[in-house]
Amino acid sequence: MTKRSRADVDAIVKAYDIRGLVATQLDAELARDAGASFAVLMGKEGAEKICVGHDMRDSSPALAAAFARGAATAGMDVVMLGLTGTDEMYYVSGVWDCPGAMFTASHNPASYNGIKLCRAGAKPVSRDTGLAAIADDLVAGGLAAADNPGTISRADVLADYGTYLRGLVDLEGIRPLTVAVDAGNGMAGLTVPAVFTGLPITIKPLYFELDGSFPNHEANPLDPKNLVDLQNHVKQTGADIGLAFDGDADRCFVVDNNGDPVSPSAVTAMVAKNYLAKYPGATIIHNLICSKTVPEIIADNGGTAVRTRVGHSYIKATMAEENAVFGGEHSAHYYFREFFNADSGLLAALHVISVLGHADRPMDQLAGEFDRYAASGEINSRLESAEAQKQRTDAVLEAFADRTESVDRLDGVTVQLTGTPAWFSLRPSNTEPLLRLNVEAPTKEACDALTEEILAVIRG
């Protein structure tokens, strides 16, 4: 293994994955060493093989192959899954009960790549539960090759993955639906047809060609500009619903029959209500950026809502601790007990299709039930240092001190304002030099005014 500076390693080993610029921060040599370190770590826990998948980015196949070589050199057998959605890798990790690695930078631009890691059973690996140890190895170097190197083999699990997902959702008797899908040139172009096969669904595809350069728009549907093509596509095709996926297809965004976005909070509340009909009194997770609508709907339907910080590793851990049946994030990550507590964009899509397909109302009417407040969406301000982010956050807290009912510091700060349901959250990104703002208020006018006031302090 190659020795590296602590600063270089800490720049790419994030809270719950490894992510950086290809070649300058993340290259084949680092991927190889990360594979060796991960293999040693998992070997100590009894693992005998690792599954490795990758997305359609130009850099992904070579990085995944280097990781596999490193893991095999360290004595671990490796099964290469080839082109894979992240949740497809989780499926393999869960069903085969083996650790996994996925090469993707999700929604980040083409110049980035990364590694998402999990333990056997798709259990999360975060900075606190393994990534810090891998970072230490990347800094120190010196891991020796095993006396008995592992093997590298290949497997195609796409059809089995699709069958598995369909078996988790009540799709019996759904009415025929026309579904517009924007794959964003990402992995959904491969996985959506495999998952939807055999259902009474007519797919209206958009950007299904796998292309890691993202020639049409970034594969980040959280940014409203990247939903515009799908919104138009829904209206042009007369689709009953529109679905948009990020680059590795582990997130799903919904557009109604009029082409209007359905917030991830509304989707979380919708699926939560459906789960509570099946599991009365169950626990459901939501992160601190979700709308207040989510815990309200959960309570209205007899469930227990548990609030958690942002990030898939944290959500997955809380899912297991609380034995929750379902969890949702504002960023359109959705987690399922039946799916190893892992997140799946395609499984979320099937649940929404089940709700719509069994209803006698269009999507806009269904979604309206779960839309009680106005939200800003996530607004990012670029601040290069942690100190700058803290200074701006403190300045906002000072500006709102006379209107603050409470401040929660579970993840950044969440401020509940006095005498109103309105609240806002400020938190640093775990992957980029950004301070993220979310605002919610009873009306759009109040939300817009509050957002403008906070941004003036942050960017002033």
C-alpha cells in the first residue's frame, strides 16, 4: 500500500462514503488500497467474499477492478456484479449475506466518483464504523499481501433483483398505468425495465442510454432544473405519474399527472400511511429535514415517528435499532425493513405505483393529502471552510434569537420559531463545501420571506 497525507485522505473519506475527483483525489491506486483495507476489515468479521458493483461513469469499471484486485490480494474472494444500481448491490449483500462495495458518485458531476461500502446484510459502514479505519490504512500504507490470495469471479443478478423487489410490494390487481421515467442517463436506464417487467405498466422512457458524461442534465433530481424535462415529458405523453432517478438509481423522485413535483416528504408520508395499514402501530423513521407533515401523518395513522439526522448510514442504523418498517429522507432516499433496512429507489417507486394503481384517483389528488405546508427545498450556499460555515450559522441564530422557541443540534441546527409552525434547518454537507438550508412555513409567502431573510444573513 502507498502512504498518503492525512489531509488528502480526510478530503475524500466522508461521513458515510469515499468520494472525490477522479485522478486527482480518487485513482486506481487508492481504489486498490481501499479494497485491500476493506477486505482485511471484513475478514476480521468473518466475511469470505465481497460483491462489487459499479455505475456507468467512464472511470467506474477501472476503479472497481482495482478495488477487486486489492481485496483479492488481501485474501478475499470477490464477485464482480458489473453495471449495477446501488440498491442492486444492497440486494446481493443482503441475500448472499456478504459485504459489498459500489463505485458511484451518485448525483455528483461526471468528474467525481466514489465508493459506498456495506457489511454483510447491507449493514452500513460509516466513518464511525469502519471508514475511519480504512482512512488510517490509506494514510499509513503497509498492508501486506495475503499468503492465499482470493479469486475474482462475475455474476449477473439483474433479473433476480427485479423479481425480488416485485415480491415485496402488493402489485396484484393494480390498474394499467402509463409511467414516464427519466433515468438521467444513469443506472435506472438498465434497472427500471428489469424491475417493471410483467406489470401492467407502459413505460415512457427518457434518457435511458447509459452515459456517465450526463449529456442531457445532471443526474440530480433534487435540483428542480433537472426535473423540467420529466415534467414536460409527463404532460406530452399523458402519463399517470413521472419518476426520476439519480445516477446510481438509489433515489426516486415523483412527478404527478400534471407534471408537478411531489415532495419526498409527501412520498414518505404516503408510503408511511400504506405501511401503517399493514403494520398497525409500527415505527417509521424520518430525518430532520422532512416536513412536519410526515410525523403528523404517522401519528394520525397510529404509528410512532422517530426523527434522525441526515445520511444513509445513520438512517440504516436507526432503522435496525428501532425495528422500523420504513424510513424516508427529504433527499428521496427511502429505506425498507424488508430490504435489509437499506434504501432503494426502485422499491420506493413500486410502493408509489401500488398506492396509485389501487386508487381510483389521479396522482395529484393522492399527493394533495400529504401537502400541508410550504417548503423551500434544499438551498446550498458555498462556504469553503468549516469555520466559515459555523460563523454564518451563528450569525443566523443571533439574527433570529428573539423569535426562536427552540434550537435542536442533532445535525447542524434546526430552529423552531415562536408562535408558528415555521422552522428552518442549517447543516453542513457531508460531501461538499456547502451549508444547506431548508425552510418550512404555513404558506408559500411566509416560506419565501423567511428563506430570503436567512439567505441574506448567510450570503450577506
